[in-house]
Amino acid sequence: MPTPTTIARLSEHAGQQVHLRGWLYDLSSKGKLHFAKLRDGSGIVQCVLFQKGVPPELFEAVGHAGQESSLELWGKCVAEPRAPGGYEIQVEGGRVLQRVEGYPITPKEHGIEFLMDHRHLWLRSRRQWAVMRVRDAVITAIRGFFDARDFVCVDPPIFTPNACEGTSTLFEVDYFEQKAFLTQSGQLYAEAAAMALGKVYSFGPTFRAEKSKTRRHLTEFWMIEPEVAYATLDDVMELAEGLLCHVVREVLRRRRTELEVLERDLAKLERIQAPFPRISYDEAAAILAKHPESTFKHGDDFGAPDETIISNSFDRPVLVHRYPHQVKAFYMKRDPADPSKALCVDVLGPEGVGEIIGGSQREDDLAALEQRIAEHGLPPEPFQWYLDLRRYGSVPHGGFGLGLERTVAWICGIEHVREAIPFPRTIYRLTP
């Protein structure tokens, strides 16, 4: 029996005997002939079983196998341009490990709640397979980008004693005999690591108790948060632009097949090249002021409809910088040229995806940061360790957070971020 291989590597075995292990994706039969589509996680291939070419018990077993039955098949791999993936297997032997009946997810239409209740099975579908493989490529590209630039990956805690973005969206948990919170961001800890290592990034789960029902929000999601010592706002914007260009380029290189499964318009992704447009908050507000459907008021933060209007004015991500400090977090440094503004930037993705990156130059002055903490009504005690970073060797520094699921949803061209994570958590969903 040949050594097992995967469907993704069949091109390396054209004309050879192969051994595949997977699940039955689809089956059609014509008398003494079975066409079994086998999936193994790396792809799908058509396997042809002639009644006279395989053991009778195998032909019988495959003919009665339902969708998602598990099986092993071996035979000759031959080039076939008409077949999915360009190859098919002329089966000579195999076995059915488990014959499945009544698989819940069928080719008919299912409602989203049904599919989410069966997320553990929905992941096996062709579309979800493609999304998860794009997600994997995004993660790999992000790590490669930072590794090539000598960043060090650090892992901040998930249990934290204080808020980072505001107390109203914290998940409180019992931590022995004291309060703790699930992290909203790894940023504050990344700042500490940057003072030790220069250039760092964290990559992990974050939690927001935000009662939002929009297609852009999850209560648990993954964030990539680089932090750089001696960085200005311009450095932060340049890093964000470079990261997005690299990620899209790598996904196009490695996951073109998956993007085609998703019927993604590749031309829109191929336009994601530097330089990205950079506009101030005031310039963005002027765009909204001219739009007949906008209800935006200058001085407010942008809502989802506002972000969509702004991003639709461009064919690639747009960097909106220098928001009013009142609508931004306490740790963002004020603009010396206009103290009413924060040295911050939001990267709005194209095609209405909304904010995918939010970043800033951090406040590096001790007295100013203490004042900001007081202005935001935050208790000073839990932040003393954070203030130490300004007491002992403070330097200009900055960074940003990239939401992984929003980025994956944008690249895949899918409507809702719930499909961009294996098992989504929302205000209404804690299962499966």
C-alpha cells in the first residue's frame, strides 16, 4: 500500500499510486461506476470506482455511504483537466471506516441560526473551509512580516486588573478573592515589553462586553498589537500600511484557490498597494458633510455608516488620523500642533468593512498621562506599573491593534465576522 499523502500534494504524484484518507463530500453513481468526491482538509478530489476494478465489498460500501462518511482510498493518480483540482484517482482499493446516515447539513438552504448551531459541522463545508484557510494564511503572513523586521512576539496576560479601552465593555470574573477582567487589549503590556525589547507584538484573544449586534462585532476576537519604542505617529502609519500590503499579497500568493471558491473579486485585492491615502479627521468629516445620507456631527467619533461612506471614496484602505482627543483612549498623546487632537490613526478597510486597525503615538509624559487617567475616571492604583514606564526611561513610542476577524472578513469578501473565526462568540451565542 502506498504511503498516505494529501490531496493538496497530488501534483507531486501524477501517474503514481496514492493513498488518501478523508471524508465523503459527495457521491454520484452510474450503474457500475461510482464518482466519489473525497475531502481531506487540504482539498477535494474525484475518486472513480469501477465495479470490476475494486473489491465488491468496497464498491458496495461506498455506494451506501452517506455524506461525511469517513473512508480511505488508494489507487492511481491521473491528470484530468475536467476534474476538480486537475487530478482524479482511479481507485483500486480502500475501506469505509464509518458509514454516516442523516448528516444534518445538506446541499439545501439552511438558516444562519441552524448553521451556527451546527458550527462544528458547518466548518466542513467548502465555503467555510476556504475562509479558515485564508485565516491561516493571514496569521502566517502577519507573523512572517514582524519576524522579518526583528520584532519579538510577547504574550500578555488574559486576566487583567484594570481596563484599557474603557470600563463599560469589561467582562468581570472572580479571581480568588478579588476582581479581575478578561483583557480588552494586550497593548499596555506590549508597551512594557517594548521598553525592554525595542520592537514587539502580541497576538492573542481579546474580549469586549459590548452589546453590539452588528456584522462587525464579536465578544471574543483576536488582536495583533505591535508596539515600537522611539516610534512617531508617522512610523505607526507606515508600519500599518506595510503590514496590510504584505498580508494581502501573501494571501493572493498562497490562497488564490480558496479566494476563487469564495468568488472573491481578486482585482480589488490586487489594488491593495502602497501608498494608502492619508486624510485627517477634519478631511474625513468634510467628506461626510457632503454626503446626503450622513447624519454625522463634527466632533463625534465615526459610526459604522460613517466609516462606510468614507471608505467607499477610495479603492484601498484609507488612514484617518488626528481625531478629537475626547473620542479616543486615555493613553493617546495629544498633537503638539493642535492639542484638541490626538496623535492617532484608524485604518478603514475598503468595501464597507470598517475599521481594521486602530493605533496611536502613546503619551510618554508622566504628568500628562496621570491627568488623562483622572479625566477618564479610572482608578490610579492599578495603573502604577504602567506609569512606571514613564518614570524610568520614557521615550516616544507607538503602536496599533489589528482585528484579525475583520481583516479576514474583508479579504474573503464575506459579510459578517462570525464566519471569520472558527467558533464565534456574540451577545447571543456561547455554543457550540
